[in-house]
Amino acid sequence: MSKEPIYEPKEAPRMARIEVRGVDYAVTEWGDKNAPLLVFLHGFADAGATFQFVVDELRHDWLVVAPDWRGFGRTQPDTEAFWFPDYLADLDHLLSHYSSHSPVRLVGHSMGGNIAGLYAGTFPERVAALVNLEGFGLPDSAALDAPRRYREWVERGRQLPESTVRDNYSTLAGVIRRRNPHMSRPQAEFVARQWAEDVGDGAVRLRVHPAHKLPNPVLYRLAEVEACWREVTADVLLVAGRDSDFASPENLPFPRRRTEWIDDSGHMLHFEQPAILARLIEEFLLKPTT
């Protein structure tokens, strides 16, 4: 058992369970249920609960909800494959649960930012504002890659990979902090407990469904993604880390966008600079309307 100090939340989280298209979804909630709704969407291999550091820095009253996407965190369906369009349908269901009539404010990181951008262009009437944190698309796929990708997916999927296991939470926390050097050790210990679960003898297993380790057989079509972005009618804030090696926010075709950069941060903005990120989010969402 780890003796390292663990980050203590300032805003107490609570766990909800919602049936979403046959999947038992885990959703972390914070704040008064009557406060304005703010939806956080995590990235690949992350979990909704790790937005805790940002939630603790918010100065205004919000009902914050952050689902664990299917196959991540505490949402673990019995399946052998995941398809990206399912995340849009899942999000639509979740938004109907929390806000059946009013458009919503979305904050998406990485994969969550990409999902939010697609959703905002597909259902522009459902999104009041979008904060996209390093979810700026992927390199375009070449059509000639299709035969290889399909074959790899079939061959490697004949037997699902093993889940990733670490020696203990402290070992995992060390990996997290090495990748995100601007976060504290207590924060890394907190994230480790959201990312993993005990499997005995001190070992911990990452809460990532093994099917997520398989190659994606579906080619990424940047032109289709950009077509969705062009249909977004909400104001969009693009936020990037100066030290990130992910895609740049420059020249993305959102019609109503602005860009902010955060110094001393890589890809995981909500880990490394949560206070600055919280300020940018609230300044954007609460700006006077013209």
C-alpha cells in the first residue's frame, strides 16, 4: 500500500450510474443539481473523475458532470470492439438525460474534444458553447492503408490483449508524473487511483478495456471531420499547451473560434495547469453576450 500523500478534493465528487444505450455508464458529478450545467469529456485512457483539479479551481457555481466513456474508467461494457460514432450517440443520450431541452456547454479534452467538435457540428442546436482542449483532429489517413489496417485489426483481435498491470499505485503515479512534470506528486497519486483498480498483492490494473489496444480498422477522414466543424454555430474556445506535441489549433475551420495557449503544460492541461485552465473556461463561458 502506498504511503505517498494523495490529493484531497475541495469540491466533493459523487458517482452516478446511467443506462446509456445498453451500457452502464459511470458519471462523476460535482456541485448543486440546480446550478448551470457544464459537461466535461475526457480523453483516451483517462476518466471523468480526473477533472477534479479543474473543478476545484472553478469560482462560480456549476453542476459539473463528467462521464467515463465506454471502455474507460468505471464504464466497462462486455464487448470485443469499440466504434467511434457510438461516442456521439452516447453523448446525445447523456445530454438528453441532463438537459433535455436547453443547449449545453461542453468542455472536451483530446478524444473528448474531438467527440465534442463532431457532435457540435452534427447537432449545432444542442451546443451553447464549446471549449476544445487539445482535441484538434488527427492526420488524414491514406486509402492505401485500408487493407493493412483491416488485416491487423482482424488478426490482433482473434484474442484480446491483456490489460496493463503496474506494481502498485505509486509506480503508476510515477509514470503519470514523468509524463506530466508540472503536476504534483499528490495529484499523480490521485489520478492513479482513478485510472486503476486493485487486483491483489499490491498490483493495480488500468481501467482501459483491452479492445482499446487494438488498431482501428476505420480510416480517419480529416475532410469529413472538418465538414462537421464548419457546421458548428456555437462560440468555440481552442486551448493548447505550449509544450504539447499533439496537433496544433491553428487554422481549424470552426466558424466562431478563438485560441488560447497555456505555458508550462503539455497535452494534459487539466493535470498540469488546472487553475489557469479553469480561469480560461469561466472567462469564456461567462463573457457578456453581444
